[in-house]
Amino acid sequence: MSSPASKLVRIAVFSLLIASISAGCQRRQSPPSGAAAPASAPPPPAETGGPVIDFDSRVHDFGAVNEGAVLKHAFVVKNTGNAPLMLANVATSCGCTAAAPATDTIPPGGSAPIEVTFATRGRRGAGSKTIQVTCNDRLHPTSVLEIKYDIKQLFAFDPPYVRLTTARGRDRVEKIWLAGTLAQEAKPRIVKVEGGEGRVLATIFQSREKGQVRKGVQLKLKGGRQVSGQGHVTIATGLPDPAETLLRFQYSVE
């Protein structure tokens, strides 16, 4: 049978053994003093770079122009990105407007013109046309350019289109005035009448109003049997441009 002293010795040795095991576990679980904690995985890199489209200007105003002029302007497209800029398509809002890029590929830091041509013949007044540019800039795949204008007609008719309507047995007369910035300089002359079955007559007339001579075209529809149709009068203007023009009409005898 063990003595009380030997029991105390065994208890003390057992306590020291437990304390030693516990300290060893703590040393394995804790990083050494001064050691850096393990770094977390870096986030995936963000997508950067690519072509970037820009322009020297996006709107061009031609201001007041004469009807008949062919207007031209070059928009400069730039690539401020770090990859080639590809112009996939350049489209206009009207057949009277044409747009042609000098190239369809622009290197980083490069630029190129887009030549725009607008034909004003037969048009008048203020307006605008647009040009749509499609490219491989993922943030700006579509850009819109615009041209503005105010067309002053050189030679025209007021009204521009004539409707002649009358009853059988009665004649109808309509007067159409010359208009436009060159109306006073014009020396109009009837060249021919097409359509009207010989029942539409055209003559040139003049009228003085407030000390100013106004010129015009008189159309006469002769009444007779019931008939309808359309035609036009070819008129020489006496001007360099336009040398000839057409006055269109519609007629009806009811």
C-alpha cells in the first residue's frame, strides 16, 4: 500500500505531463512570433483596355446655303484606346447624304476622316441629317453625327404643285408665281407641256405690285368631257443654274 507521499509525487508528475502536451499543441496552432499571416487569393484582374472612339466634333452646321449646292464636310474619328478601332458600318439617314470613311481600321492613337456629302437639289428650308457610326468600342458601339443646314432656293414656284379642277364646259385658270433668290433675274420661257391631253395651256405673265415686277406662269384647263390626269410644264429659266425646271400639275374635269 502506497504512502501519502508517493501519491503526491505521482499526481505532480501527471500534472506536468498534461501541461507539456497542452503547450505543444498551442505552439503548433499559433504562428511564430513576428511571422506574417498567409495572404488570401488575389481577385481576378478587371477587364481593361480596348479601342475607344472619339470625334473632333459630332455636329457640323453649314448655315445658309443656296439650293443646288453640294455640301461636303469631313468628321475626324479618333481612337484613344490601346487596341485597333474597327468601323463596322457608317450609315446615313437619307439617300441624299453619303458618308465614306477613309479606312475601316484605326490604330491606337490614330485618326481618320469620314467624308460626308449632302446634295441640296430640290430641297429648301432648315433641316438636318444624321450619320450613324458602328464600331467595336464595347462601351460606345454606336455614335451619331449630325449635319445642319438652311437651304435658300434659287428658283422655285409658289405654289410648288398645282391642282386644276373644273366642271364640264367651264375653264379654270391658276397663276403660279416665281420664287427664290434669283426669281427677279430669271427670264422664263415655256418649252413644252407634257400631259393634260392638250387641254392644259401654259403662258408666262408679269404683274407690277408696289413698284416691283413679279413674274409667273399661268395654267389654263379647258373644260369639256370628263377627264383627269397629271403632267408637267418644262420651263427655261434664262439662268445658268438651273437652266430648266419643271412645274408639275394635276387636272380634273368633273
